[in-house]
Amino acid sequence: MRMDFDKLKKRNSFELQNLKAEGKPIVGTFCTYSPKELIYAAGGVAVSLCANDESPINIAHKELPRNLCPLIKASYGYAVSKKCPYMNASDIIVGETTCDGKKKMYELLANHKPVYVLELPNMTNKRSLALWKDELISFKEFLQEKFKAKITQENLLEAVKIQNEERELMCELMELNKAIPSPIKGSELHEILFASEFIYDKKEKIKTLKAFIEATKQNLEAKISDKKRIIITGCPSGGVYEKIIKQIENLGADVVAFENCVGTKNYRNLVEEKGNLIENIAKRYLEIPCSVMYKNDKRAQIIKEFIKEYSADGVIDIVLSGCHTYAIETNKIREASKEAGANYMSLETDYSRQDSGQIRTRLEAFIELL
């Protein structure tokens, strides 16, 4: 069943060109804060642009500092080299004022592609909600003008409903790993979560998810397992998948949950379908527990809940080099993990393979400690 997602991803890299040829607006996004409901309501297709390998980073070093986050450098390197089909296909790229590195990268990116930057508040209060709501209204107007589309209450509600259904299914999929032993290997779950972002036919994606979930449920079997259970949190894990997620499994432990942008950050919380939809969308996205937010206490609370719900023995906090907000939050997450009865480790790394041996040694020691 897993191969269905692999095939869909590969097929849809070509399908994207067909959609573009048909005149379908392609909107590149970098962050979970980008409001997909508005993009789909405008008749567009949202495409994830976060790069996850080191190959284009040397190109980016001509304009970006070496001590910058590897995700930012790799993403910009692909834009400059024009080797990314998703970047090339994008009619517009949506940025957001999350971290300073991204903001400055968007300035440079605008020399290569049309860029629209959303002003994301860095607090979650009433004034922030008002600002964010106004920002989404402006974004709605921009999309309508850019793509000669009309975002009505009806098509916006339709987009909200289908995004909600997708989120519910993705959460249901991830929560299957609360079972002991976990029915989905962490590496397989990561591949599904990552590949699903590149499936543009929402109905096909939902159908495939439902079939996978049902098949997994039918094969659930409670039995004794002595494998240590680990939660991954922190920065996006796509670029460090091989040297962290796969290594954990090679060392005999299970990754049971992803509390990061690849996992639950992207799918928890639904948009209320009654009332002012723009305001409801604004509220939903401000609930994302990202480290860029001032007094981001929700993430620590979620970690505590996950340790209990997933019967986790340990928490591994991935911090990409140069990501200061996640680096600063490590102490908070360490304390939350300890309070919930789990061991904790912070791993600072980048997309290179140079530290693979060191990371394996640290992971081996951590798992032995569990």
C-alpha cells in the first residue's frame, strides 16, 4: 500500500506540468502557515517548495551565508539553478515572515520568481488575530486579481471542508501508531507524510488515505514489544531523514510520532465551517505551535500529551543549524519531556553527511540509555 504514495508522487511531478498547461494556477509555498484554503478557493494548486538535500547549497553560498539554515539555502539554490520542477512550475511563490533568514531569502528570491510575502504576527493575541485576518483578506484580493478568479463563500467553504477532511485523515493515520507495537514504521510514515504533499488531486489523495488507514486497522495486532518508542520534534526532518529516522530504526527503536512540520504541526486543528470563514482560517493557522511564536507554550504541552498517548520512551529534538528559535526552545522541551517521564536529546545538524557517524554514535548511546 505504501508504494501507492510513491507512485502518486512521481506521477504528479509530471501531472503538475499538465495542470500548468491547462492554465491551472500553481502556487509555491514554504510553510505550514500558508493558507491553502484561499489558494484552492482561487482555483489554484499549492505546491511545497522546501528543499531537503544538500546538492544546491553550494550555489546558494554565492549569496547566502554559510551559517544559515540548510533548508533556506537549499531552497534558494534550487530557485537559482532552476533544477526544481515545483519551483519552475510555480506562477507565484508565497512567503511568510516566520524567521529572519527566510525573510531576507525572499528578497533575493523575488529576483527570480514573483513572490508574495504574508506578514505573519509573532504573537497569538487579539491584535495578532486582527492583523492576520486583514493579511488574509489582502491575500484573497491578490489571488483574485492575479488569477482572474472569484473567491466566493461557497468555493471557500468547499476548500475548507476538503482541507479539514484531509487533516482529519492525516491525524487518524498518525494516531494509528499509538498502538503497541506501532503498525507503521516511522520511516514509512515519514515517506507517506512527505509524499502526500505532492499529491494534487485532493479526492484521489483522500481515497488513497482512507484505503491505507482501513488496511492498517485490519492488520492491527496487540502483542508484546520491547522496542523503545521515540517521538521526533523540532525542525522539518525531510533533509535529515536518512541519517536520523532510518538510523533510529537500524538501531532497533521505533519512531512513533512526528511533532514537526512534516507531521502534526501541518494537520492538527480544523477550520470552523460556520461563521466568518476568513476569520476562522486565521484562527486555525495562528494555533500552529511553531517556535517563531512569542511564548510558544503549546508545543511543550503537546509533547507531554504525546509522550503519554504514544507510550514514548524518548524525545529527539531536531534542530537545523542556524535555526535559533528551535535551538532556544530545547530547554523548554527537555523539561517537558522529563516531566512526562521520557528521556530527551537535542540533535543539531544540517543536510550534509559529514556528521552521520557522530549522529549514529549519539543515537546509539541515547537508545541504550532508554
